[in-house]
Amino acid sequence: MDVFEAVESRIACRWFLDKPIEPAIVRDLVERAARAASGGNLQPWHVYAVTGAPLAEIKRQVAEQIDGHDPRGDEAEYPIYPKAMWEPYKSRREQHGVQLYGALGVARDDAAGRLAQYKRNFEFFNAPVALFVAIDRKLGPGQWADLGGYIHALMFLARSYGLDTCPQESWARMHAIVRQFANMPAEQMLFCAVAIGYGDHSHPANSFRSPRAAPAEFCTFFGFD
């Protein structure tokens, strides 16, 4: 698979097959993704890779905490979204929700169905491997951008193994559990989790592609006439 196909075929996979991944593949992805660019070569990423019984245990702990509770109101390590969204971002986010819940047959007024789908984040959508990705709190916006570069490099590299991924900022709301579980130092902030596995492309949650804005909406060209 070439790089263009890897980028084009990447999705935020929201259901995975019950199929394990060879540990050597996960180690290879974690290592190779570190070739991502970082200003001053700071390499600001910290990764905690989890599978098997440890993965089942952290899922159990989170399930116990969110039982009968809506975690969408829990405080994350950082503001995941602005408190008030504006255009064009508001419409893009709303349209994504229409696609996802429409594919799943969850009505707009089905609050219980929407909450149940959100909680599936904390099951990693059945993925056999999870990565918790953290960054030192004292680092700034430039290093946050570099952290995103590492995550995207890993997701594109995963496609070369036929794997799918799902980056999950929702896990930033479970930082207390993850911190204790992974013995994460206090100076590190949990940014997100990444689910990795073989995607179930027959599942309705994976049946759509979120649209992308045309270049004219976000890029101004000079001297290309």
C-alpha cells in the first residue's frame, strides 16, 4: 500500500473484528511512527500500549465508573472542544453526528442510544490493542502539533499492515483511571487513546466516509495561476 492509499483509506474505525494483532507489529508501529517531524527534535510523545488482560482490566474499571452515569460531562485533561462552536466548524461537527448516528439507526431524539454509542469509546470498539498517548504538561502548542503528527504517522503506517485505528480524545475524560493504571507521572497529560485492530467493515459504524472541505475553503494560493 502506498502512502496515498494509506491516507485515503484511513477511517476512524468504530468497530473491530475479534482478531488479535501480533505484538511485533504493534512495537514496529510505535517505533516507526517516531520518525514523525518534531520541532527541535523534542519528540514530545509518551505512549502506553495495552492489550490482553491489562486491556480488559482498564475497560472493567472504566465501565464500573460510568455505569449509570453520563461521562460526556466529566472534566477532561484539557478542553476537547470550545465551549461555543462557530461556523464552519459547528456544521461540520453536526453533519458528522448525522452520518454516524444515521448509519447506526439512532434517532436524533434517542438520548439513550446516543449515550450508549458514546460509551463504546470506553470499550475501544472491540479493538484488541489500545495506545494511551500523553505529553508533558509544560510543553506548548508547537509540541501539541508534533504530538498530532506522531499519532497520524502511526495511523497511516497501520494501514500498511491492513489495520484500522480510531483516535479517541474521549479518553482524556478518564485520565484519573488511566494515570493510576499506567503509573503515568503527574507531569504528563493524557491527550488521547488510539484503538488499533482489524476493522469490521461490514459494521454500520464503518459504512460511511466523513466529507472533507474543498481546498478553496481552507487554502489560499498565490502564484499558481
